[in-house]
Amino acid sequence: MAAHNKLKKNMKSYIILFTMLVMLSSCFYDHSNLVYPQAPCTITTATYSQNVSAIITANCSACHSASASAGAGIKLDSYSALKTYVSNGQLMNSIKHTGGIPAMPQNGQQLSGCDIKTIQTWIDNGALNN
């Protein structure tokens, strides 16, 4: 009888421990985009001065500006400099990580889908200096 009570007591402890482990592990979720969804990207118009310039400055100017020593001599710190790479398709190929050119930002994560869509919208609307 004592062995039966000891087994019953151990079984309760194991059930409680198992339940706690299940509860703790259920709190972990590694898909932050599902837990913290971002607002949808609803951009329909984009301008160089209000949208594109800020994206390029934040993500590219550390290597691709007149004051930067990296960047293989590619400067993207002005409209006219950027327009060259828009016109030949290299800008979108590099930020979308497609084409036969290096993916940018180099050694970094791809730009957000909304940033890429903003730049693409600006290009689709004529890539104006506005």
C-alpha cells in the first residue's frame, strides 16, 4: 500500500511538472510578423524628396555617398546619381536581390517589402525629381 501511495504521489508531481513545461513552452512564438503584424503597405504614390531619398539615406549612404570610402565608387547621395542606377535597372535588382549584381545592403537584411514597394512605385511613376 505504501508503494502505491508513493507511486501516486510521484505521478502527481510528474503531471504537474509536465503541465508547467507545456504551459511555458506554449508562450514561445518565433514568428514576430504574426505576433506583431505590421501595418499593410498601402503606398500608391511616392516622391524622391519625401520617400525615396529617406530610404536611400537610411539604408545606403553609409557606403554609397560622397563621404564614404566603401561602395565600389557607386554614389547614391543625389537624385542624378541615383537615377543612373534606376535607369539601368541595377537599383531594383540589387535591393530585390535579383539579377546578376550584388544584393544590397551588402551583408545586411533585404529592405522591407514596403520600402521596396515605395521605390518601385516611384520608378513606375517616372522616377521624377520631386
